[in-house]
Amino acid sequence: MSDIEILRDILDAQLEMVCRFTADGTILFANAAYARMMQSPPERLTGRNLWVFIPESEHAAIRAELAQLTPDNPARTIENRLEVVDGTVRWTLWRNHALAFDDQGRWQVAQSTGIDITERKTLEDRLRLMVEELNHRVKNTLMVVQAMAWQSFRGAHAPVDAVENFNARLHALASAHTILSREQWAGAPLAEVVRQGLTICNGGELGVGGARRLAVSGPDLRVYAAPTVSLVMVLHELATNAIKYGALSNTAGTVAIAWDVQDDGSVALEWREHGGPPVAPPARSGFGSRLIRDAITRQLSGEAHLDHAVTGLVVRLVLPAQHFDPPAAHPAFPDLREDDT
């Protein structure tokens, strides 16, 4: 047996599909696994153009990916669909590696090694549908709770403020749920969690002429699903308090929200108000203070420190590292005063 025959046997024994092709898509070699996927003998694939097996709707995206193969970065991973002989469409995952380039650095020959991921994609679609159905049911439940609460409050002649506060908290809870739904319940960027918690602040435009009065900064961190709801609710309470009694109750006060990763991996988030009315410690602990302490210390095993300084409320929250993904190598989250969203 020649060396070429031995190499062919080795490639045909692989479970992964292997296809070597030129820049125009002409197939130079296909192993047995690729041939089985395409339901065609290997010898009938050689010389054919691989683009005929790829749905036309995906051509532009795949060509754009392959165009990024360079001598310095010769490898690229792509997910795409293949349409086999019987018309069946299969999802595949490919590791594309350029093997030859011309004088201008454009690739001329590449080889792809791939696997069939149709089953995985089918399960992902089913999971997405289940999550969408769960989201729909939860939102309907929140609407029912809101309607029941409204009727109950009205019958009891409750103060209008109490009804509005309850509805605002429900909206904050729904916002937290929206984040998790959008992220498939895999957590969310901390910056987005903060944004949702500050929804009641109208994006920070609370001053005369729409002046920005919120400054938000911190490294790019991702919060797991469990603490997301608690953080949104805590920030909502802090924002509500600031609007009613604190730095956002006048036309000049400001609030700075910043977070950072500590040496032990925990994350410290600080809420600092400035320029509002003089602050004095409350005579008794209100709902917001109890929520902050219960959510952070009991539910998340963190620390919550409230300092009712005369110059403005300062709240420092410390959450264990277990609630976050490791920090990514991205720039700090931009200050909301410079953000047009």
C-alpha cells in the first residue's frame, strides 16, 4: 500500500468531515465522512463546487468569514448549513484552515474539518421555544398580579403613592426578567443590569434641559442569573429614594454608580449621591433598606453598607466572586453622560 493510500485510509477512518477546496469553491478532496454527509461517493464530489451544497442565503456571510483568512490568521471557525442530495438541510461546524496564499496574501487553497451539529441546533431551538413560552407565561402572571393588586388597593382606599410604588416595583421585576429572557437565562452584563435598575430615572435625563445626572462606570463583567433580579430591585429602590428624597429630588444633584473587582475576586458596587438635600439617618428602617440588606446579605451572601452622610447617601455593596464571570479584557463601561442611548 502506497503512502497516499495509507493517508487516504486514515482520513476516511475519521468521524470528522474533511474537505479541501480552492478559493472558487472547487473540491479537491473529500473524505468518507464528508461523502456520507453529502450522500455521494467521494469520487463524484471531487471537482464539484462546494457552494452548490450551501443554501444561497448563507453565501454572503460565509464568504465574508473566509475572506478573513490571512497568512497571519489562517484559521477560522464557522457554523453553517449544508443541503444534501435528498434536500435535507444539516447544520455543521467547520474549522477552516488556509493552506496556500498568493503574492497579495489572498488564500488560494483551504481545508475544512467539520462535524454535524444538527441535533445540537435542534435542541437549542426547542430550548428557545420553551424559554419564550416561559417568558410569555411569567409576563402574563405579572400582569395578573398587577391587576389584582390594583383592584385590592382600590377597594381598601390605599394611598395613590402606595399603588404607584407597587406598580413601579413590578415593572422593575419585569425589567430584570426581560434581561434574563434576552440572554436565555445565562446571566447578563452588569452594565445592562445597572441600566435596567435605573429605568425609573429616564436614562439619567432628570435635570433642566435634559442634563445628564447619572454617571455609571466599571469594568466589563457578566452577572449570573441568580443575582440579576436582586440587583435590579436594589438599584430600583435606590433610584426611587434618590428621586423622592435624595440627590435626584432637586435640579442639581447627581448620582455616581461604579463597580470594580477586588483582590479576592469579589465585586464592590458603590452608589454615591451628591448635591441633594442634607441627609439624616432615618428614624426607622424602610422597605428599601430592608430589601437591600435582605437581597444582598441573605440571598447573595454579600455585604451591604449604608452611610447616610450629610452630603449624600453612600451605599457600598460587595458581592462574592461566585456570582460573576471573570472580567473580560474590554474597556470600562462608558459614562452615561456621554451615552446617547
